[in-house]
Amino acid sequence: MTQLLRVQNFTVSIDGIGAGEDQTLDNPFGLDQSRLMEWLFATASSPVRTGPGGSRGLDDCFARDFSHGIGAEIMGRNKFGPQRGPWTDHDWQGWWGDEPPFHTPVFVLTHHERPSFTLGDTTFHFVGGDPASVLEKARIAAHGKDVRLGGGVTTIRQFLDADLVDTLHVVVAPVRFGHGLKLWESPDELRDRFHLEVVPSPSGVVHHLFWRK
């Protein structure tokens, strides 16, 4: 069975920006996360929802499909936390508290070694190497299921440049930031390698669905 490398629910602004340049402990995205992710937070399946309610339409279909068929995740170090360089604080265990939302092995890309640790049913491994070798480790850990490429922007671009991504779901939110880390200038940049369907949502976001040609 083919194991896919999938990008899911990755959200960018109209001008292609998926993260800011001034990430801090209090601001993981380095920009106004609430404006960028409003579509997801409004769904019934939102990972931050603690009570009933929320939308049940198109956006919620994508939100609740987040973990379907996923056996491992790859993320960049900046998605894991704001530290740079050698690890100076091993007490920092990510943004997500005692129960991270991944529920799989997670491979964090870094040039600096750090011991693996487990929170709930998520185990974080800190790995170096080129995208292909990291993907191979994640596929072994996924036990036949797909691997999710969680971001951030730089990590997704690295795996796209290595031609390793099989499918992408990118959400374009109706906001403009003007500066930050860009996934693209235009989604048309990927049409040489991917089919593309564009699906507007009543919420105002536009879902871009890419799959390899």
C-alpha cells in the first residue's frame, strides 16, 4: 500500500503568508493567529473547542478529517517551539500541554540532538538529515498509514523542493499580512506537478486541494 505524504489544513493569507517572523512563547505563529485560523476555530471539530456548537459544513469536514489515516507527523523545529540553536531548556515540551493533538510519533527537524519524550499518546523525536531520510523514518513509524507534513512554511517548502509531497490541502484565509514567511506568491506555482481544485467556503476561506500528477 502506498504511503502518502500529506499537508492538511495548512492556512495562509491572501498574500501567501503562513507565519510571521517574530515568533514568541505567547505568539506561536508570529502574527495574528486568530485572524488566520478563524475558519478552523469556528468549526464543531475545532481542536480548541471545549463545548458544543460550531459549524458543521465544509470547513468542519476538513477539520474532522485531520487525523484520518495518519500514522506519523513531520514538523519543523519552529512549529515545535521558539528556541533556536542548541537546546537550553529541555523542560519545554511544545505548545500543546500534556495531551498534544497528534496521537502519533512526531519527527521534529533540528540540527541539534535532544532525547525523545512522550506526552499522552504522542512521542516526539528530534531528527536531522535531508527530507528524504526523515520521511523514511516517519514512514517506518507510521506502520503503513500516511505521514502528515505539519509545517511550518519553511519545512513544507523544503519537502516540496525535494518533490516528496503527494497531496496538499491549503486554506487561503481572507486576510492580508503584507510581510512574513510565504508559502507561495500564487498557488499556480504548483500546477506543473499537481492537479488543483479550488473550493470556496461560505465562511470566506478558499480550500485549495492539490494532488500529484
